[in-house]
Amino acid sequence: MSWNFLDISMLREIDLFKGLSEEALIEIMPLTNIVEFNPGSVIFREGDMGDALFMILDGEVRISKNIHGVGEEALAFLKEGSYFGEMALVGDESPRSASAICQERTEVAKLTRTDFLELLQRNPKVGVEVLWSFVSTLSHRLRESNERMAFFAMSNMFE
């Protein structure tokens, strides 16, 4: 499915924005740009400077990390409705912690850090809504990472 524009119903399909008010969605919608990638395209590489959040409208993206001595390790496979790169919006201008690579033809909506920061200044109420959703996501992902690390630690104990 190919999108030429983003509307509110599409934003509601993105996990990050599901619980946001109509006002927030109306503010965010014009800040997004639609970008299409071919299979195998790299959206960003681990170590690149983070400058945007990406929301998958169609397709699949592999999030992976290069492990020294091992090579690329897939961390997640994200599909339509998922998003990634959110740390670039709320953190300092740190390097990307992983790479994002398209598994198939993929369309994403891109929200830049600059546009997001301007939104926070212009409409703090909407900013709080979005940031609260980020906090929920980041805490969920941190919990999952902690569980994975505990599993790996336990696995190594029995080797």
C-alpha cells in the first residue's frame, strides 16, 4: 500500500500515537515526511548522529547491532505501526545505538528532532502528551532488555 500523504487515521495506527488526543495528532501530522526505501536500504547506521524518529507505514525494518567478534545481531523486526529512532527526539544528539535496515520495500513517516522541538515550544500540552507516550515506550523496551540480559546471564551459568 502506498501513501502519498499522512492523515490522522494513519497516525493513530502508529503505536506511539494511539492514545494521543485529536489536537496532538493535528499538530504532529504536518511535521511528518513520507519516505520510501527499497529492500536492503539502510535508513540509518549504528554510530550515525540521530536526528529523527521513523514510523513504519508499510513494510518491515530490521533493527540490528554490530557485535565485536560476532557481526550483525538482529535485535528486532518491526512492521507497520511500529516506530524506531525515538531516542533521537528526546536525548542529546547522541550517535544511533543500532542500525535500521529495510527487509522489503518500506514506507516510513519521518519526524525530525528540529520539528519536534519546535512543537514542544509552540504547544507544550501536546509535547507532554507525546513525551509521556515516549516514556511508556522506553520503559517497556528497557524492561524487555533487562529480561533478555537476565536470560543470557542465566544461560551462561549452565554452560
